[in-house]
Amino acid sequence: MDSPKFNIQSRLIIGFLCLTVFMTIVGFFSIQSWKRIEPMLTVMIPQGLASIEKTSALDALAQELRDQDAGLTKLIQRYLTTQDLTWREDYDRIEKRLSDLLVQAIRKGDLEEKEIFSKARKARDGYVKIEKMAIDLIDRMQVKEANQQLESKSYWMLKGDFKKALEEYTQKRGKKLGDRLVVTSAHVEGMVQNTRLTLERTIQGIVVICVLGLIFAIASGMYIAKTILTPLRQLLEGVHVVRGGNLTHQIKVQSRDEFQVVAQGFNAMTDALCASYAGLEQKVHEKTKDLAAAKHQIELKKVHLETLVKNMGEAMIATDELGNISMMNQQAEVLLGYNRENSVGRPFHEVIQMQDEYGKVVPFAQYPIAVAHALKKRVSAKGYYLKQDGFKVYVSTTASPVVRDGNVVSVIETFRDFSHEKKVDHLKTQLISLVSHEFCTPLTVIREGVSLVVDGTLGGVNPAQERFLKTAISEVDRLTSLVHELLDVSRIEAGQLKLKPEMVDIGKLIQEAAEPFRYRALQLGVELRVQTEPQPVQVFVDFPRMKQVFINLMSNAFKFTKKGFVEVGFRQIGSDIEAYVADSGEGIPEEKQKRLFDKYEQLSDYRKSGVQGTGLGLVIAKGIVESHHGRMEVSSQFGKGTTFKFIFPKLNENMKELRIA
């Protein structure tokens, strides 16, 4: 590759150097012309203007002195005639202004002018003294004497001296101004003539330089057009040809500069593209074949997945990240009666309404599909889905989120008709309720009979008999408590748990509920903490039922707390009460928490504590809280303790005839 003979950089440097020399010549010529004009513009003319300005200022002062003197005479005469103090105040103001004007005139004038204005000030001081004497006489109501003062010969002589001084200044300024104007006119005429000649020479020189510069610019432009633009045009034409697909085109530039180097590099690039293009077609063909095979596999998997979803035993609905339905299988269509084509793309909660086990509409935030999306983990629940025909179907549902890079991109919910199991459970509840009712009377009779024997009413018993009889009474009491729990559960599930709410002090209620556990806490070595507020807090609840909630929760807490504390209390949150029972016991495993409020669910099997129970206490507590329009929550860490808290409104007039619905 040939090296550039005379490159573009060198041409541009020479061009800039020529332009710099040209601008330097113009600048030097302009500076010399300015040096000839500058003294006229910066010294002579300003001096003349300053002299004229000074003369104008003194003339203005002299004229104002005349005006103020005349005004002063009028004011003293009006005060003499009317004795109105307003005229006297105006006189004092004008007299002060007259004094200030004389001081300014003396300061601005030359020696001769200073002498003239000094005479005027002396005359002014004299007649002002007489006028002030007249003012004092007027103030003493001696108007006649004051008039005599103002008509005195001495007063008018001083006034005449003041006017003569101003006239003398006027005559002097007229003669002096005339002489100065003659000199100034001649001087200004000479300056204008010199300035005009200098400007004409400057313009002629600049015109000559500009003509030479224009000739140089035209020559330079033609040279640049020939040496730079021509090869640049050849390069652009070559680019358009190659862009059209002709990779064999070669750009021929023989400028022996950078353009020739660029053209040679461009030709080398097109040669390389031709070489790689031949192999690229083969690679594209191979990749296209691979993509076709991959697409076929994806379509097979898609068909397999659609078949699997279509034929799976459970109903399935999938939503996207916004909660809109993206997929619905045939089982879901059959179970709910909704058409897949009309449902896909719509929000889940607009298509399907969910109700809880008591018939209340569930907010969308509590839908299993919404909870799974929020918690990013699988959620299971039971409830009613409203079918398209208006009927309800009881379902058991599981929602599983699909998480990518920490974000939920989809939620898949599978559910099945749980109506049969619900019906069997209802029948079981009815049976238990019936049996429990039938147990109540014989158990009462048995306890009363055994109590009569133990008390000795029917005859004496020995110690061994008394011990066995008391054991029988204890077991009868335990069976009676179990019967009452079973009856409560059946009433809750049947919606027949009636409440009798009243205004009570929640602090007093908690104190009464905690009192039976104080001795038990001492026995176990566990600290019982009761947290209430010093002032009564009134709430509208069923006192015995709400007390039963606290007793059930504290009973569980003491069962599984071997050391540490059990704490019961409440706090106010706006118009709600948040009550809680916390312990430092063994805690509840996470997998157990999901079934915590199921009937007959026992914690002792998981904690391996050997503690027995019916598994109904938490179910009853939750039902009572919900009947007060509240909700119950649990938080626990295995091995660190458990906290049950329930939130309910302080006041709700709708609870006067309340029962679980």
C-alpha cells in the first residue's frame, strides 16, 4: 500500500496558515487606522462635549435661581396678605432650595463665575434676612410694620443686586460661549475632515485585501474540490454499489492520500466479506435445519402438554402476571360452566366469584391464586366457586406460582369438586351433634349419682371406694366438656351459634380469663403476663364466648410451654381491638400450621409432648372470633414460641341478633 504523498492534514494546515496570514494583515491594517482616529474620538471630542455639558449645567442653575427668587417674592407677599401658614412653609422650602442652588453654582463655576455667584449669594442673604424679619412681624400680627420692611429701599436694592449678578453671569456666558463655539467649530471641522480621509483610506485598503482574499478562497475551493471531494464521491458511490449486494466491486482512488488508504481498506473488507459469505450460506442452511428440528420438538411437547392438561383429572386454570386467565382446561369448563374462549384474557375475579364456607364473598386479595402470587409459594384452601348458572360448587383448590428471576410470571390453580366430602363431613357433624345431645342427659345423671355416693348421702364409703368414685366424676366431667365442644362445633358449622353481645371492659374480660391459670403457672414455673390498659376499654362482644376464646388459647399455650412465659393482652388499632396470646414454648412446625384450624387436628403428635386434647379448641375459638366479624392469625417459629392474635371491631350494632352465617 502506497503512503500518502501530500495528505489531507497537510493541506488543511496550509489552508489555515494562509487564512491566518490574511486575517493578520487585515487586523494590522485596521489597528493602524484606529490609532490615527482614536485621539479624535477619545480625547478631543469628549473634551468639547464636557465643556458644553458644564456650560449647560451652569445655565440651568442660573435659570432656576431666577425662578426660585421670583417664587420667593410671591410667597412672602401672599403670606403678608393671608397670614396662612401654608405659604410660610412653602417659603421656607423654596428659600432652602435657593441656598442649595447657589452652593452648587459656586462649586461648578470657574474663578470668574465663582465670584459672580458669590455676589448673588451675598445679596440673597441680605434680602432673605429682611424677609424673615417681616415674617416675624406677621407672626406677631404687626402686618403694617412687616409691609414697611418689604417696601423698604434697602430690601429692593438687595433684590436688584441679586438680579444684576445673574445678568452679569448671562452676559459673560454669552460672550465666552460665542468665542468657544468659533474655536470648537473650526476644531470639529478639522477632526471630521481628518476622520473622513482616514476612513476612506481604510476602506480602500480593506477592499483590496478582501478582493485578494476572495481570489485566494476561490482558488483554494477549486483545489479542495478536486483533491478531496472527487475521491470522497468515488467512495460514496462504491458504498452504494456494495450495499446493493455487489461484494466484488472495487473502488479505484489514485489520490495518494488518506482517501486512497480508505479505498484500499474498503476493497480488502469486501474481499473478506466475499470469502466469508460463501461459508455463511452453508452455516445458515445448517442452522435453519436445526431450528426446524427444534421447532418440531417444541410442537410435540406443546401437543403433549395440551393433551396432559386436557385429560388431567382435576380442573385447572392458569393466570399471567397480571391476574388474567391465560389457560383453562376442559374439566374447569365442565365444573364451572364457563366458556374458555370467553374467559381467557379476562381477570380471574371478574369471571369467577369465590365465597367462603359461610357464604361471604371473598375479596380477590384472599383468593388462593392472589395469595400464591403475593407470597410466591403454594397455597391450598377450600371454598365455594360461583358457577355460571348461579349455583355454587364447593371445591378444594391448590394454587402454585411459577417464579422466574424472583418474579411471578404465572399462577396455576388446580381444584376439584369437594361437595361430596363436604356433605359427608356435614352428616358426620350432624351425627356427632345428635350423639352429643343424647350424651348430655345420661352423663348428668351419672355425675349426680356418683356425687351423692361420694358425699356419703347414700351411705359411707371407704377411702379406696372414694378414690375410684372421684376418678369416675373426673372422667364424666371430661366427657361432658368434650360433648359441649362437639355441640359448639356443630352449632358453628350449622350457623346456629347465637351470641348475646353487650358493652364490656376488654381488660376485665382478660383478667377473668387469666385468673384460673395463675396457680397453674406457679406449678409449672412459667411466668404469666397480663397486659391491659389502665383505663377501661369498652367493646361490644358476647362476654362468655369471648372469654372462652382466651381460655382455649391460654390452655394450649400452657400445655406446650415448659419454661419461659405465657402472655395475654390487647392493643387498640383505630376502631379495632387486636387481642393476643403468646408463649415461649416449642412452637408449631410450618407444615402443621396449614391444618391448625381443622377439626380434630392435634398439636401433640408433632411436638411429641404426650399432651392429649380433642383438637376442637382452636376451631371453636376461630368460629367465635369470626362471628364477631373478626379474624384470627397465627405466627410461630418451631422451637421459639407461638403467637395467636385476633382482630375484631370494638363496636358493631349488627351483632345484636348475630349468629354465624
